[in-house]
Amino acid sequence: MRKENALKVMLNLWVDSKRYRMDLENDDVAPRIKFNRATYATRLIALLLALSSAITARADDQQLITDFLDNLNVHGYVIRPITDDYVGRTFPDFSFFGVIFRQYPVAYLCPGQQGLECSNIFFVQNDDVGFVPNISELKTFFSQKLCPVPSGDAASDAGQTWLRFSSELKQDLFFEFSPPAVDYTATADGATVTGEAVVTAGGQGLIDMTMNFDLAGILVDVQESSTVRPGVRPICQATKLLDRDPIVRRMAEQDILVMGRMVKPYLDEIRAKSRPKLKQAIDRIWQRIVDEGR
């Protein structure tokens, strides 16, 4: 099915490109623009095939992780593909995914099987599945899997990748983090990359990181400090939107507004099993979130 869809996309783009060229030929400026149609077609199809192959591979890798977790008989998880360009440049032969076990509004016990925690980084390499459940093991992963960095750009990519993974290990599906920001400094002993990722919603705090490389570009160590703290989380606020006590109603509304768009899955879950009046109240509070850009 994925291959059929990819072929349909390629066919549609090919037809669109032909129409585009026909429009140009009928335009007054068209004689100034020359197309090498064979070259254009070859490059377009090659690009689309590569894109289709990457999407298919990522979907297949995610299925491997689903199968892995199902074999452990664990539930309540969300799989989040990690597709940042700098991650791909740092670990080109891997696919990465965050696997988060929901804690709100109803907490699933973080599974103890094979050392899994509430937030994990899963990776796939050559159809082999592995995972990193905490910062200590993230350090081990980097020390074992990170190739020597040949340039300041590559070292900066590695620093950004660390911060991206670290933020995912702190994720409970309600945090939002700023894009990782890093600085590269050449030193007499090699190089240092420092950086941070800041909580922008769902709580407060930041992640600070320092990464040291030797003269050959080999990772020496990584140091991290974190002040990340969660903010308001959904517990039962949506069910209190029609409470008889106006103070309780106001507190419920305030909490939901503070959580903003991240609270949508929770609202949908409560709405699906609510009576019409509560559904209307949930719709109203969600519309406020949208209108106010929360």
C-alpha cells in the first residue's frame, strides 16, 4: 500500500510538472527558459524514489518498535519519530523514536521490563531495535556510537542531537522545548560544544550541556544539568467545567487554558464519553484556546 501511494504521488507530480512546462511554453517569457526534459524527469523520479524509500523505511522501523513493545505486553505508550536533520547527520545509519508512556490524565505504570522507563529513546539500526531510558545510558550510547566529528559543524550537530534526545527523555507529552542552541569553540586539546534547550510550554526550566572532543574529534565526555520542572497537568479539570461551585469551575477553566493546545488529546478523551452539556462546555474551552492562540 505504501508503495502504491508513493507511485501515485510521483505520477501526480510528474503530471503537474508537465502542465507547468506547457504553461511556460505558452508564455511570452517561455523562449528564455529551456528545460532538459530527460534530465529533469530522471532527477525528479530519483528524488521521489529516495523520499519514498526513506518514508517507507521509517514506517517499517516504527513497526519494529511496535512489535518489540507488544512482545513485552506493555500498553499506554506513544511513539514519536525523531526526524531532525542534525540527528540524521550525527547518526546516519539509525532511525530514532521517542517512546513515552502516558502519565496524564490516567497514569500507566512505567514498565519495568528490560529497564524501560516512562520516557525512552528507541533506535533501529539494520532492523535491530534498542533503546536508551535515561541520561546515564545516553552517555554510553554516544560514547559507543558517535563517530569522530571532522568539523565544527559536525560537532555542533552532535551537541544539538544530545539536547534533542535529552529533552525527549524528560517528555511527558505536555512539554514543549525550544530548538537546541549550541556554540562551538576550538581549544588547545580539541573542541568544546556548549548548548541549551529551554522549556517554552508545559513547565519551566532548561537543559544545559557541555560536550568535549579531543584533537581527533573523538568524544571525551558530556556534562548536563537540568532545571526542567512540569507545570499544570490534566487530572480531572474537564469533568469540573460544569461544577456547581463557580470557584471550582473557574479553577478548572484556568488550568485547561494554561495547558493550551497540548491538552487536546485529554479533552477529546473526556468529550467522547461525556453528555451533551459537558461536550458543549469542552468545545467552548477548546475554542478559547484556539482563539487566544494558547
